[in-house]
Amino acid sequence: MKLVIITILFFGLLAIPAKSFSYATDSNVSIEHLTSSEEHDTISSNTVSEEGEHTTHHSTPGWTVIPFVLLLLMIATGPLFYEHFWHHNYPKVAIGLAIAVVLYYLFVLNNSHSPIHAAFEYVQFIALLTALFIASGGIMIKVDKKGTPGVNATILIIGAVIANIIGTTGASMLLIRPFIRVNKGRIKPYHIIFFIFIISNVGGSLTPIGDPPLFLGFLKGVPFFWTLVHNFLPWLSAVIILVIIFYFFDRKNKEGNSLEESTFNGKVSISGSKNFLWLLVVILAVFLDPNVFEWVPAIHYSGQKFSFLREIIMLGAAYLSFKLANKEVLKSNEFNFEPIKEVAFIFIGIFGTMMPALELVGNFAQSPEGVKLITHNTLYWGTGMLSGFLDNAPTYLNFLAAGMASQGANINSIADVMKFANDGFHDSSLMLRAISVAAVFFGAFTYIGNGPNFMVKSIAEQVGIKMPSFFGYIIRYSLPILVPLFVIVWLIFFAFV
């Protein structure tokens, strides 16, 4: 009950400047632009709301990233050094740090736009993840095969394809349990890590449905099939490399070899298939965006449209899919809400505390000094490194805005975005490709790089798999496997273009 009250308080704080809101089904959209002064560390900006009101707020000083850094450190060290405290108190820590930053923005910086925008983004983010998690939890796929390197590699490849149809979250939740069951008696942490690498991240590079940053790009004006055309070769290369590395990892795993092949019939069966209809409802709801369709009702704030119908449909589908699900399937899947609860609270903290980091990066990238540094190469590494530690969706938008600004284009103009995507500016299509590939690929670098990562980790731990710590994940897997992969992708597709 206390957590519910704290959560309500968090979102209640965001509602303080409520006079800035309006509800309508149609309006002219004008996006505010922040201006910066190079003469001060703390600067002020004038923004014009939809009602024509002028508000002044100050930009964020550098030290305000401390809560975000502190949260990352606690996520990294909590399960390792003070597991009991962290397990019982991580929601309070995450929400408390988020509230501290929100209060500073509202009452010191006089900036209500950033917290309210972050709150809307969080609701959109968690509604999609919750709906996909619950709907897929009512589906049980049984693969009656022995968990061999070949079978596992096939599942990972299939998952990389499916991720572009039902999203990385949907594919992860649909396949993680059968993947674990297939490898009963020989499951190791590396199985889960490569699952996260391939299905929860890299796999979703080909469509806007695949990963949230690509969907945001689609809403801004990037053509739907642009990602399929431009990201296909990097996607194919990365998936092949990761599957090959996994295959050699798995060949060394001799556990479970005593099981006779004759005990398996080789069949694949699906129970709870009606939940695929709920998954379809969720996926179709994704496209109900007021920025694309004028008839979709929206909440208007500071000249921007924020969806709520889409999120209501998603959460409604989640509720009905759970209530109407086959209870035996839920029981067999050992379904519970702990994974999505952990993601929900952790990402309240991340969305709340990462605002200063994103603002500082965005301001620098769009400053005269930053614009001089922008090339497709710097966009690849800049987008990638931040996507590993920040949510990759706002990181994608910040670097897309910076890349377009360097070409004199405006991210809030659909015509400019389409022109940028179709190489209407100098090397602009290559810039967008670098941003898109990096945002999706680098999301695999840490547990917090992408929402499904945490959920897959949580599900694995619930069935007794001892997953590496935050730093263990990076040191044992990301640095020796992903960093060389990122360098190879960069050398082949970006470095010498």
C-alpha cells in the first residue's frame, strides 16, 4: 500500500502545472525549442505553450546527474553486496530518487515540461511492456526436443525474426520459458545472456514494431519499411556472428548429454493460442498515435500531442488476456507479476533521474561546438554508448535531433524527417542508419539498456538460474563479445563509407 501511495505522489507531482493541459481530438502542433546561452552554466529558456503563455525555466547544472549515477550504481551493486536491503527497498529507492529530481525541476528550475514529458513517455513505455508481458504469459510453447547447440541456435534465429513482428518484449516473453525448458538439465547463464543479446535487442532492428526507438522514428516521419531496407545487412551480420559465437559456447556444454534422443518426439505444441489475439490487439494499438492520425484523441501539452487511447487499449488487453487466460497454462509457465513489477519500479527511477543527462547531452549535441563533431561515426558511437545506460528511445530522439540540426533540418517536421531518411541532406540517410542500428544493438550492453533485458533476467532467476551481476554481465559478456561485434559492424557499414 505504501508503494501505491508513493507512486501516486510521484505522478501527482507531475500534475501540479495542470493548467498547461488541454484535451482535444484535433489541433495544430507546435513543438517548443530550447535556447541556450554559452555564457552561463545555468541558463534560462523561453517556451510558448499551446495557449500562448510564455514560461521561463533554467537548464540543468551538471551535478544534477548524481541521482541517476547513484541509481545505476545501486542497481549494479545492490544484488551483489546488500541483496536483502535492495530486494525489499528498490521501489522506494527508485521512486525516491525520481521524486527528488522532479521536485528540483518543478520548483528550482521552474521546468514542468521535462518531467511531464518524461511521465508520458514512461506511461507509453510501461503500457506496451506490460501488455506484451501479460498477453504472452498466457501462451505456452512446448518444444519436445533435446537442447542441443543446433536446436538452441534455431530458436535464437527464429526469435530474431519474430522480434520484428511482435517486438523484442513480445518475442522475449514468448520464447524465454520454452528456451529454458528445452535446456533443462544443462541451462547456464550464457544461454540467457545470448537470448538477451539476440532476441531482446539485436533481433528487433528491422521494423518500427521491433524496438521502441525505431517506433519513435516512425512516428516522427521515418518510412515504415526504411528500417528493413537499411538495417537488414547490419542485422543479418550481427545475428549470424552472435549465433555462431553462441554455438561454440554451447558445444562446450556437456551437461545433459546423457539424455537419449529417443525420449523426445520432436514435436512443437502451443497452448493458450487465443492469447495471440490479444497480442495482435496490442500490436495494432501501437499505431493509434495522434501524431499520425488526427482523429485519434489526445492530451495536448505545450503544443505536443500525447496518446492515451492507445495505452488504455493496451492495458485493457493485458487485463482481459490475464482474466481469460488458461489457468493451467499460467501455472505451467509459473507466471507471476514480479518481472514486470521490477521493470516498472526501476524504470520509474530511470525515467525520472535521466532527464538531466539527456538534456545535457542534447544541448551539447545541438550546440555549435557539438554540431561540428557530428558525423555518422560519432552518431553511431554516441548513440550506442548512451543507449547502453539510458533508455534507448529518448537517446535515439536526442541524437536524431542533433544529426538533423547539423544539416539545418528540424526533427519536428515530418517533411524534414522523411527528407533526412531519404538522403535529402548530406549523408543524412547514413546518419539515420548509424543512429538506428546503434540504439537497438547497444541496448544489449547492460541489463537496463532495454526493458526486456530486466524481465528476462528476472524470469531466469525465478527458476533458479544464477545470473551475473550488473558488472559481471558487462565484464564477462558485453566487453568481450558485444564490443568486438559493435566494432565489426562499424568497420563494415560505417567507418569507411
